[in-house]
Amino acid sequence: MDAIILQILNGLDKGSAYALIALGLTLIFGTLGVVNFAHGALFMIGAFCAVTLNRILTLSHQVVDESRKDFLGNPLKVDVPYVNDWFGEAAGATIIDWSVPLAILFSIPVMIAIGVIMERGLIKHFYRRPHADQILVTFGLAIVLQEIIKYFYGANPIPTPAPDVFRGSFDFGVLLGFDPNVIIYPYWRLVYFGFAALIVGAVFAFLQFTTFGMVVRAGMADRETVGLLGINIDRRFTIMFGLAAAVAGLAGVMYAPINSPNYHMGMDFLVLSFVVVVVGGMGSLPGAVLAGFVLGVLESFASMNEIKSILPGIDQIIIYLVAIIILLTRPRGLMGRKGVMED
Amino acid sequence: MFGLGKKDTTVFVVVIILALCAPFILNPFPTGSSLAQFNAGYPDLMQRFVIFGIFAIGFNLLFGLTGYLSFGHAAFLGMGSYAAVWMFKLLSMNVIPAIVLSMIVAGLFAVMIGYVSLRRSGIYFSILTLAFAQMSYNLAYSVLTPITNGETGLQITLDDPRILGASATADGGIPVTNLFGLEMRHFTTVDVAGWSFNFSVGYYLCAVIMILAFYVAIRIFRSPFGMMLRAIKSNQQRLYYTGLNARPYTLAVFVISGMYAGLAGGLMASMDPLAGPERMQWTASGEVVLMTILGGAGTLIGPVLGAGFIKYFENIFSKINDGVLHGWFAFLPDGLENFVIAILHPFVGKGWHLTLGLMFMLVVIFLPGGLVEGGQRISKALKRNKPEDSGAARKANHEPAE
């Protein structure tokens, strides 16, 4: 029992990342009908937003510290971040410590801007071209974005720690009446899961309860009619693209402490997220979220030693296997609507 | 000639000449000159040109004719490589059985994967092939280590139980792949007044096989079977309505295309008996997609051009470093020189993938027909201006009979 709970928990953080990326992909596909292979790159750029903000905050100048001497007896030069000068030492240290959560604020405008530029500058011209062309051009864009990041940040992963408060693990088992140290779970992953749930909830609430969201949903159902009613649906869809980019970016920002950002992390997630979208049902938002969590949890179950000893290697292929079975038995995915990309 | 139309014959002859004279064509600069680093006429690189040419020709049969975009084609290449290396380990160092087995193995896997994947089309087909390829890659990396030797890759060792031929050479070395005694890595260098040309046995074997593969591809393009595949691309629905089942045709071409990939993998292992799982990764599948699109999908010569183009720039572009750039722009005033170099720097050397990505995007956006379409447009523009221009006539040879 404890092992099962532990695996479910382990699956949740990866599942959250899948769910967020798949949600963005589905938003783009559902509104614009575009298959965006550059979505993983947006996730990666989000993670690098965290890195960038961390670097900006730790920008420092050298100050001669008279109280400390090096071994020759000369006064030591210490790097003092500018934030320390502005906010005082204690507040400065806290700000640097909290750079990853702060990056959320920093990344939202950046990601929306990138998304809108991408849509207006490139994707717009591909609405009328076949899906294969859309895949190809966004695949090219993904390579370009990835290489740009590699040029500026190098090819090595950059460790980006979470705030000190969230370091360490939470003993979940005690809460449920198990022995201590049986089910422990890092705090940050808990935060990540909560954050993902919040974002998913916010996106759904936005679509469900605002006028803007209502128009977008109407546009997803019948774009032409909404256009004929005199609503500028294209502009709203562009904004949705920016929003989808922001969702991917936020998923990346918060993922930075879990997995040190490197330039190809997006590609690694992209393939899986596509599988998630297809399993959930192309164009279905709840399907994408559900499939993200289900596949994340399944993956972590498959990596249990008990299961691996029966079916060796199952942890490596479980997601693909599920995708293949779903695609063949239930063509429109778990929650796909009838008639959307069913052939 | 050979049952080909006039236009096809021209294209075919051009490919034969290009393939057979590659050691000359790719070495246009004398060895000592400052441009010698742009020579691509060394055996290793030339072999890769033609091997990836074969791979791209095969991919183009599937994507160019039927429009099914497979994102997992590298899996067949990897399987072919593994099969070939096992043949070297167990049977003999002769390349013929290895290549034959690699095609058979790739073909069998293509039957299985194709049978399942082809039940869906469009984006779903891409995802399914991608899923299968990633599964093969992950398995080769982990559980199948006894067969694939995991991360290290499958290699030939000194204690292989080879049935035909010895486990080790007389002087205790690892035997070399050969074609009835003709060693694959053997090559002769001919020096002609400053130029040196390499003639490698391995390259010529690959080139001859590539020519054969190209010939088969032309015949498929022009056959009733090829017409059927085009019909599938233009309107599958209508095909169903006329009472035809498209599935057997797509499966057949998927298997053929998988066998081409297996052939390429087998050749790769024959040139260098080594096979690793990274050959099956989805980025490797992406690469063949890039080649085919860049050259021109659905055209005869496009994939070959695309493969050559990408492999050439991958090797040559990535060699350009700041020192070379400084050499080129030395004629500019210092400030301007540094400025130009600072701009060019991200695009060359290690950043060559950036150039590739940009180029690929530009091609997809502006030239959906790839380099071939570019050539056609240029030749058309030239023809309109001066009809007797010889440059236009030369370009016209590259025109696919599409």
C-alpha cells in the first residue's frame, strides 16, 4: 500500500509537466488547428527564464571587505549582488533565494510576447497549408530556438535551486498513519503539483467563466460562424496562442529546480507530450490534462522493481505502448470529441 | 535506356556520373591551397553522402509519393546496423550476407510496424511511427543490452565465434569487413599536380548500391504502383469510393522504404562495424525528414541532393572557426572585420545546427518543393531572359521528371 501511494506521488510531478505542456498544445490545436512541434522549445525557454532571472539577480560588483583578509593579509574582495545594495543584505539574499518563484512573474510577459510574435510572424502563414508542413516548419523553429539557447547558455545543464524553504522532503506517510520515512516526498514537487493544478484550474476558469473565454470556445466549435457574427476571432486566437506559450513557459520555470535546464530538455518532453495529447484526444482540454496525469502515474508504476522483474524494460516503453493501444482501439483518444481529426 | 523515359534517363545518367566521379567533384581545390578544407573527397564523408542518399531515397518513396510522414524511420536504419554487425560477428566478414540480412530484418520490422501504424493517417501516423521508434530506441538502450550492447554499442571483438573465417587475423588484430577479400577500408590516393584524389573500395561499393537503389526508385515512381501511391496522396477518400483498398499499397511502400533504411544501416555497419542505439533516436529520424524536404520531397533527385547538402555542410561548416573567418575577412578594416565575424560566429562551427534550422525553415516557408524547386525557378527565370544560356541548360538536367 505504501509503495503504491509513493508511486502515485512520484508520478504526479512528471504528470503535471506532461499535463501542462499537453494543455498548451491542445489549446493551440483546438483554436488554430496547428500542430506545434515547437511547444517543447517553449517549455525549455520557460526554464531558461528562471536561469536568466537568477543571473540578473546575482549580477554583482566587487567590494573590498576590510574585515576579512586572505592568507597574505590583504583585504579580501567579495562579490556583492546589486540587489543587496538596493534592498539591504537580508532582503537581497531572500530575493536571490526566491528567484525561481519570482521568475514566474518575469516569464509570463516574456512567454506571451514570444507566443504572439511566433503566431503573427510565422504560424499565421501556415493555416492553409497541410499538417505536414506545419509540423515541419515548427520542427525547424524548435531547432532554431534550441540552438539560440545553446549559443547563449552553453550545452551543459544549469543547476537552478528552489528556495531554501522547499528544500528537503515532506514525510507523507506519517500523515496517513504509516511509519515515518516510508513515504517521503520532496517539498518542491508538492509545490509543482499544486502549481500545475492551479494553472490548469485558471485556464479552465478563464475559458468557462469569462466573456473572452466564451468567445474562444465558440470559435473552437465553429470559427466561421463566430467570424460572421462580427467578432475578430483571429485576434483572440492569437492571444490564446500567447497564453498557451505562457502555460508551457510556466511549466518550464517551475520545473527548473527539479531538472537542471539544458537546451534539449524541450525535445525530450515534446515527444511525450504529443503522445499525451493523442491519448487524451486531439482538441480535448480535459482529455489532455487527464492523460498527462494518468501517463505520468503509469510511468512511475512501471518503474517499480516488482513490475520490472516481471516485464523487464516496461518502464521505458509503457507510455508509447499505451499510446499505440489507445490509438488503435479508440481512435479519438480518451475524451476526444467525435469528428475531430479522427481519420 | 533501361526502360526509362528520356528525361529519367538524363537524371539517372547525371546521378551515375555524380556518384562515380565524386572523388574528383568533391575535391575541387588543390591540397595545399587555403580552400583545401572545403574538400569533401575523403572516403569517410563520401560514404556518408551516398549512404544517407539511400536512406533519403527510401524515405522519399514513402513521404514523397503517399504523403505519410514517418517520424520514426531511423529505427529501421538502426535495426539494419545491428543485424549487419551480428552477421559480421557470427557468419563472416563478407559484407554481402550482412547487407542482405539487414534488409530482411528491417523489412520484417517494417511489416509489423507498418501494419499497425498504417491503420491511421496524418498526424496520428507520425505519432505512431515516432512511438515505435522511441520504443525501439529505449529498449535497445536498456533491456536488450545482451543483443545491442546498450550504450557502448555493438562492436566486433577478438573472440567472436565466426563460422566462416577466423575470429582474429594472423597477427592478432580484428578482421576487416570485405567484399570477397577486397577490404572496405582500403583506398588508393592518386596525386595529380597538387590535387590528390582518394579512391576507396568502400565508397565505390556504396555508390554502386546507391545507383541501383536510385534506379529501383525511378522504376517505382513510374510504375502503375507509383501512380497508385500518388492517388493515395491526392485523395484517399475517393480511392475508397472507387472500391480500391489503399492499405496494401501503403504497407508495400512502407516496407520497401523500411528496407531502404535497413540497407543504409547495413552499409553503414559495413563501412565501420559498429552499431549504437543513438542511430535510432528520433532526432536521427528528424534528420532524414530534413534531408528529404530540403532537397525536394516527391522528386527523384531531391533526396539525394538534400542528403549530400546536409552532410557536406555538417562536416564542412562545422569546421569553420573564428581563425578561418579572420582569414577570409582580413581585407576589411579591423573594426568592420571584427563586427562581421561577431555576426557570423553563431552560425558556423558548433552553431551550424542553427544555420541548418534557419535554412530548413526558409525552405519550408518559401520553397515547399525544396532545392529542386529552387533550381527549377532559377532555370525558368534564366530561360526567359536568354534562351541559349548554357547555365540554364545545365540546371535543367537537375529538373526532376515530376
